[in-house]
Amino acid sequence: MNFNVTTPEAAQTLWVVADRIRLLGGIADSSLELIEVEVPPGSGTPPHSHASPELFYVLEGALTVRHFGAGGPPEVTVAGPGTSVRIGPRAPHNYSNDSGRRVRMLVLVEPSMIAFFRDIGTVEPQAQPDFARIGAAMQRHGIEALPMAA
């Protein structure tokens, strides 16, 4: 039986645009990885979809999550501490921090998303994101950007 401990200092930290992502490890014999994401005020993701499901669990702050259904306005949820949000495979969604405080959440993802974060992540915050590089990585990892406004 394996027993692994990841301390805050030992976790790999990446910056994906303005969000700080700490890679906390995976569950043996499963396809689940746990990450911690800090989303500063004003940050978030564009509307997108991908094959892997996600589970967000908000620890701190208020995260706005949008689900884009067919032919109507998005379903909007403001998730506060203790709230979990499950996003199914290929569900069109995005998140944003529309509050004045940081959001901190735990997220369960599959290795394909970890590979994407490693592909585009940097060791320091990105003052000017390279959107062409991010777009190319999205294509490589099967993440589809959606043409709808957040």
C-alpha cells in the first residue's frame, strides 16, 4: 500500500494566466487528480467544453459558474464556501471571480486536464497571456472554445 503526503511547499505550482494552480496528486488506480485553484478578482475562464468531467469544491470566496445550454441565456450559479459544482463531460461552461476577494477551490480533474495545465502553465503569473499558445494547447488537448459571451 502506498502512502503519499504532499505539503503545500512540495506541491508543484503553476500559473495559468492569473490563476494559481497547485497540483496535489492523484488517487492510485483511478483517473482522478486533485488540484487547488486560486482565482483572483476579475479572473476566470472563457466559455469552453472538454471531454473530462470536473468537480469544483469552493473553500473560500464566491465563484460564478455558468452553464451554457442550447438557445438561451446561461444558467448562472454563484458558489460560496462549502458548495460543490459538478460539470459533466462536454458541458459548455466557464467560471469567473466577479467578487472583490480571491476564490480558492479544490477541483477533481482527469489527467488530460493536468496535461493541459502543465502545457500552458508558467512558474510566474503571466502579465500578458500568449493567447495563440493557449489556443494551440486547447486544440492539442481537445478543449473547445465556445463563441458565446460570459
